[in-house]
Amino acid sequence: MKKIILVLSSIFLCAALVINPASAHELESDTTIGAVLHIQPNDSPVVGEETTYRLAFTDTANKLDLNACDCSVEIKFEGNTIETRALTASSKLESTNTYTFKEAGSYTLIATGKPKALDTFGEFTLTYPIRVTSPKQIQTQAFPIALAVGFGLLIIILLLVAVRADRMLGTPKK
């Protein structure tokens, strides 16, 4: 019985390790300043559709104010700069911008900033990889495979525990 539980636990652990976690909303930082990039829709930009990207900044020194920042964002495709524009501050620590990607592939978004006045905050450069898909490449899974595997293993373990408990308690003979 212990061998069966060990084997099932090992299978479940291997399945959990193989699953590639999503990388949305990762914090990138440079010195005391960092930002989390959020892309709409659903952190999955699509070719030809307007994409809204928001950078939510943090500053451990509490000196950053995007309104007092000479900030810009550069978008690169296959190593070539395709657009550079000023970062639009929607609040003291948040920037909201839009862009429409023209081709599927790997892009890089680079946010840079330096203070307009001396001795306020340090310069920063934050780099984010972005994967853009064409509309036909988007696939949704109604019931993720990992969830199905997990439920299946849970049911098997519960059945094994029930069988073991039945054997240990013994069924009275008539």
C-alpha cells in the first residue's frame, strides 16, 4: 500500500513540476525602482488589436513621481526598435499606454526614466519580454489538463484509502 501511495505521489509531483507557470505580472526592478507590467486583454496581446499596457511602479526610497519623470517606453521587435514614446502617467506611480502590434512574435518593452529635477530619484531601465500571437493562434482550454490530472489522482488516492480502511476495519461476516 505504501508503494502505491509513493508511486502516485511521485506521479503527481512530476506532473506539477512539468506544468509551466504563467509569467504575467512579474516585477522588474532597477535600483530602488520597480514596476509590474499588466497587459490587457488577459496578458495576451493579439496582432491588430489595440493593447493597453499598464506599468504599476514601486519605489523603496519613496521618491518616484512619474509626473516629475522624463520617462519613455521603447518597443522592440526582433531586436529592432519599432516605437519610442513618452510614458503617459495616469497617477504618481502608474502609467497607462496603448499600442497595436502588427506582427506575431517576441517583442521587448523597455521602460526608462530619469528625474527632471536633480536629487529626486535614480534613473531606471526596466525590460519586459512580450509574446504577441495572431488571432488564430489563441486557444482556450475549457478544463486544463493539470486540473484533470490532479482530480484524477485525488480520486485514485481516496479510493485506495477507502479500500485500505475497509480491509483494516474488516467487514463482519454473516
